[in-house]
Amino acid sequence: MLGLAKVEALSGKTLISVTDMQILFGLLWLGVVVLFLLAVGGLATNQHWWKVVAYVAVVVSQFLITIWWPDAKWGTIANVFVLITVFYSNL
């Protein structure tokens, strides 16, 4: 995506042209990772806001997965797992 390395297993196909927006989408992926880590940190420290952060992370993650569907479609399973876990935690 950012041209740092070539991974033969990835197709490189996307649903949109990202030639001018590669940095933006790379930062969005990084942001999703940070949001997931914040949610885990909030859960571990019993913060009240961790569920909201987890939901936002899943929404942004799924948006990015949709764009890179051929290579990232399996991330949907992880997102569903996170959604179910967050929804049923401490009902």
C-alpha cells in the first residue's frame, strides 16, 4: 500500500484508486490499530469509555476492509467477534 515492501500473497487490488491517498489510508489503518489498543487499555483499567472506542474502531476498520476487500475481507470476522464481545460484556 505504501510501497515499503512487496508481499506476493496480496493482490494489491482495491475497490477505489488510492494512488493519491495512500498516506491517508495508511494513517487510517494506523489509527484503527491505536483505537483498538485504546479500547483494550480502557477495558483493562475499567474505564467507562472503552466500549465507544471499540465501536468506533470496528466501524472505521470495516470501512477500510470494504475498500481493500480482496485482501482484507477476513478482517470482517475479527470485527464481528469484537462487536459480539463488546455487546455482551457487562450487560
